[in-house]
Amino acid sequence: MAELRPSGAPGPTAPPAPGPTAPPAFASLFPPGLHAIYGECRRLYPDQPNPLQVTAIVKYWLGGPDPLDYVSMYRNVGSPSANIPEHWHYISFGLSDLYGDNRVHEFTGTDGPSGFGFELTFRLKRETGESAPPTWPAELMQGLARYVFQSENTFCSGDHVSWHSPLDNSESRIQHMLLTEDPQMQPVQTPFGVVTFLQIVGVCTEELHSAQQWNGQGILELLRTVPVAGGPWLITDMRRGETIFEIDPHLQERVDKGIETDGSNLSGVSAKCAWDDLSRPPEDDEDSRSICIGTQPRRLSGKDTEQIRETLRRGLEINSKPVLPPINPQRQNGLAHDRAPSRKDSLESDSSTAIIPHELIRTRQLESVHLKFNQESGALIPLCLRGRLLHGRHFTYKSITGDMAITFVSTGVEGAFATEEHPYAAHGPWLQILLTEEFVEKMLEDLEDLTSPEEVLAETVPQQRERRGRQPGRVGLVCLQPQPQFKLPKEYSWPEKKLKVSILPDMVFDSPLH
């Protein structure tokens, strides 16, 4: 539950927002992390010391459902001469450490990130005659914050979020999100670490798909060139009825050329997936080498999990030879170096980390495997093959419903434990599949219908568009809203390669999170 009030009104847990000239006694009562972020807000909006604010009635650290303590809403006049329209500017408080007493975030020092290291912002075009900001963006930000808190995956600039529903629950075409640096908010040094500001940008389905097939930063740059689609400050207009490709058809040519030249920089997704070893029965329950069988996977070791994260991070090193990192990396210059060990980086990050090899369990070579994906995850297989493997890279599916992972690697990737001699190999529940270019081309032919799901899928099961309290689904490419359930399964098989792929209904991957 949340309430709307001016930030200057008395709240249940926080005093009014102080300005730079707040009395020392007053400032000492105000949470230091909150005070530091308010200082940046006051720098931008000195004439709005008490903006409207959505605040959690029961704070997260008192058992409430909303991780963000506050979302402040400012009126930004924009700049007509620069094609920047008047808009509402939303700023979150709670993903960073506001208090410094471990009630929400573990204090890890002043030099690293504060809490998760960022807060969310959103810029919504102000409608003519609109005297107060709509509050639905605050609910949207709470939903993203719940995902971050529950998964402990952070966001990075260029990430995209597949929401599959109009952001304001209307009939708008703006149904997904990209993330980028806020154009005005500067990083803030707080007593508990550094806070940066990531802005949510609403996009159409066609723009999301282009970000998947190419990269988020490229699509953001195109959006900046189209005033009605975002302009320089990437302001979301929920009334926008055309994609950037409909507004300017030449932009599609730029995307197509980028895909052909660069491939995709989406190195992995968290998704609904599973795999079975068809060549042998499961090991004894006590054997750490045993893999996932059916719906009861063995847990990934901490070392495996760390390598999978590094695999996903290293996937963006487009201009260097792709390398899968050794197991159990000791991060030396990655984003998570100074963060609590449980905190993870986004699946899309351009950080490159130095690592120290560490031996783990022996590798198991498998003769035959069965891969299982839900419809949305399966639809990304052509992207994985065409946009990643044919460019000499790798792509990872990390299960959100079980502790397992599937990494596809090309023959040009170093450090993989799958080889051309043994193309299917596993460390516990982490499977690697090495595919030759010839086989990738064959698979793309056979999986052609996955690029046009409407040709495969039958009738839709009605679902309520439920936004509030919805649990998360994916990060990197993130699915936070339920997708339609379709009449499935759909199976593909390559007997000569002893490989089978099944596209299954979501219900097969039921998780306690749902």
C-alpha cells in the first residue's frame, strides 16, 4: 500500500525533505542517504522543495510489500527550442541505502555502490491541462524494485524489460522498457556509497525486438533522434501511436545493418527453461556431479553461479575474442567488487573483470540432451543462433524456476568445457552445448517458424493484466509480466545430433515465485 502526499507533509517514518540550508539539528534527524539524494533533486528543482510524493505506508523494512520508501514527482519545464517537452520527472528512493544501519542494505563502505548502487527515474510527457502527475509510474517503479530485491540482479544502462502490457494499463503501444542514464541526474556520493540514476524509457514491441536483435544502446540512440519518440531526454509519451520505424523507415535499415555487422549484444537471459540428460540415469542424490532431471534440479554451486554471471557479463566484449571465464572468478574491477557478495550485476553489462581460475567438479560429457523452453524463451533461440553463435559468441539461459543454466557456445569461444569432440558437457546442472556453424545454419532453417510465433501458436488463454504485486520473470532481457499461454507443445529434433528441443506451456515451469 502507498499514499500520495507532499514530501513536506509529516510522514510516518521521515521528516520533510531538507534543502541544502537545512538546520544542522534537522539534517541530523534525516536519513543521510535520503538527504544526499534530495540534495541532487534540489539542485535540479530549487523551486520545488516539497514535490508530491508517493510513499509506502508500511516500509519494506517493517514488513511492507513495497521496496521503495518514496517516489518523488517533479514538474520539468523542458526546453521547446531543443525539442524537449514539458514532462513529469519521477525519482525513486530505496534501491540505494538510505539509512546505513543495515535495516535494508548491508553497508559495504563509502567507496563502492550504496545498496544496489542506483535509483530509478522516469520522464512522462505532461498532457495539456494536466495539473498533477499521474501516480501509475510509481507503481511501475515499485514493480521493477521488487524484481531487483527478490532476484538481487541489478540493472545497467542498455538493459531492456519486456513487460507485455501497456505501462499505464491503457491501450497504449508503449508496452516495454529500456534503461539508460538519466540525462540530468548526476551520480551522488552518499555516506554509504555512490548512487547513480537509471531512467526508464517506454518503447513499443517492435523497438524492444530490435533492441534484442541488436542492442539497447543502439535503439536508445535512434529514439533520441526522433522528438516524438523520446527526443534528447528520452521522454515517454504514452499516446505515441507509431514506432520509430513507422515514423522514419530509414531507421530500420540502420538496425538491419547493425545486426548484420555487430550481431546481438544480448549475452544471456533469465528464463523459463530446463534440460534433461537422455543418455544416462540420474546419479545418486549425494553425488555433486548429478544434473537436473525433470523438474527437480540439483543446486548450482556458488562457484558455478559466479562463472555463469561472468559468462553473461563477458558476452558484450564484441571487439575481442570471446572467452568463457574460468570458474570461481575473484572480481578485481567489476561492478560488484565492493558490493555484498550476494548482490549480482545485470545480465547485460560491459564490465570486463580479471579472474583467477579455480578447479571444480569434473566435467561430464553427455551423449544426448533434451532442452525445454517456454514460448518466450524459445522465441529467442534464433536470436541466440544468428545474433550470437554465427558471430563467434556465446549465449546463456539461466533458469528462474530451477537452479540450472544452459550455455550455447560457438567453436570460436575459448574456455568452454564443451568441445567439438564432446559438444554436450555439464558441470552439475550447468549445461554447455557447442554448435558448429554448419549445424547452426541447419537449426535456423528448422526453427524458422519460431521467428513468426503466430504461425505456431493456437488460441490464447485469457489472462488478467495484473500489474500490482506481479512477481518477476527475467533480467537482462527481463519478463516481469505474464505472457499469454498458448496451445503447445512444439518439438524439434535432430536425431543425428542426439538433440531435442521442446517449446512447452508456462505451467510446466511453475515456480514458487508465482
